Amino acid sequence: MKSKIKKFINSKLFIFIITALVFSTIGVSAATYFESSSVTYDNSESGLESTDVQGAIDELYGVCITPATVGNTILENVDIVTSGDGLYEDEYEYGRYFYKGGNPNNYVTFNNEKAGWRIISVERDGTIKIIRSASIGEMAWDSSNSNNWARPASLNTYLNGTYYNELNSTAKNQIVAKDWSIGTIEYENYYIADQIIDENSKKWNGKVALATISEYIRSNSNKSSCGSFGLSADNYSSCRNTNWMYYLSDWWWSLSARTRYTGTVFVIDTNSFNIRSANSITSLVRPVVYLSSKVKITGGTGTQNDPYKIE
């Protein structure tokens, strides 16, 4: 919490607000009135999500009065680590926490599938993002060979139709619709922050999707060698040992499409990353969902033999 407030204080937005307050006391009669919601600013340095001044002020207010543990029993009971396997505070997006390492204790029973899912991240709003450990089979990302998930892609239609409808009623009630990052990315980008911005540049709202490439990268505990697309590709032989999302001998779809190449989508392959045509039928599908902030951890330690129990 303190680090986020410190980051905001050092940002251009904070300086703008303080400067505005000072000058407002000097020359109120000469000031021109603008609604704060109509004034935009670059939020890349503040760690906030809002791009208008009023929204950022409201967001900062929420940061100051709302503890990071709101609505989430994982953050209340799991220590945040800075090395090895475990739950880390994300340094790129405020309020997110990622499980990193070769085999962290992030197993959860969902849809009556014991230890069948693993937690990717704990979100700022208290929701929990989980991925199915085993694939649901091979299928095309989009049978028409478009890489626009919001089109909708045929896999989008399947996951949010047939697959979702086959979940049990309890699981359905635990899932919430969210905005997913579906912006296209560049190949072998060495700047993870830029890649995250690209992913976040386009959103789609729904209940079931896939993991993004940046989420795969941020699940690696070895930042120095594996902390970007390019580094992960260069050092794949070691990076796959410190990333629980790597599955030996599997090729599985990500949510991330490639910029400038219509019809191509990134997959996690047996080494690191690759690109395939969206209408390929040779890639596996691991569904990802957000669990409601109202979901509570009622037991378990997160290991494969003793997964988190939720209700």
C-alpha cells in the first residue's frame, strides 16, 4: 500500500494536482473552469488506471481508504513474497498479485474438479483469475482465421456458450464477467511494460477466455532472465523451469494475437512461444475465468494434494 501511494506521489498527476491547488489560491478570479473529468493525462507513471483527473482522484481515494485485502481471503492468509515460489505483488499494474515460480501453492478446486484449476492472479477488485490445469482438447482459435477475439472468434463463442453452459450451477454463480485485455502484441518484445500497454489497449467483456502472453511471463519467478517476451524466448531452457504455466510437450493457445499479421495468434509451445494460424486445430485450450470477490477460501493450503476450497 505504502509503495503505491509513494509511486503516485512521485507521478506527474500528483504534481499537477498540487500545482493546480497552489495556483488556484493565487488567481482564482483569473482561472478558467474545466470539469476535472474532461481533463486527460498520461497515467503510465502513476500506476492508476484512470485517464481523467477526477477518475484518478477518486481512484487515489479508494487506494487510501481501501485495504489490499478487501473481499479476498487469499491476500488475508497468504504471505506476499519477493523470491522463489509464491504470490508476488505485481510491479506493472497496481493492485494485481501473481503466483510465480515452478510450482507455487495455487491449486484450487472449482467446478467439482479437485485441484483441477490454478490461480493466475488476485485482482485489485478482489476477484481471482484461475486457469484450468488440463486442456479441454484441441480446437481452432477462430475457424475463419481471424485473430480478433471480440469478432467473436469461434473459440470465444464456444467457451462462452457450450463450455460455460456445461459448468455446474455453483461454478456459474462463482464466475463474473470482466473486461479482458485482447490488444495485439509484437513478436519478441523485450519491454514487458510496453507489451502490457499493448494488451490493455483493447478490451472485451465476457466470462471465459484464455491467458495472455504477459500473464504467462509474469508467472515466472526469474525476472532477470525471463521477465519479457524476448528474454523468455532467448532463455527458454531455463525459463520453463521457473514458470508453473509451462506444460511439457503441450502447445496451447493464448489470448494474445500478433500485431500486423491478421490470422496469427501466439501459443505457448514446448520451448517458449510460437505463432500459429487462428484456424489451426493443433493447439490445446485451457479456459480461464474470474471468480467473484464474494468467493471465500474455506479450506486447503493450495498444494495439489490439499487445494484451496472455495464457496
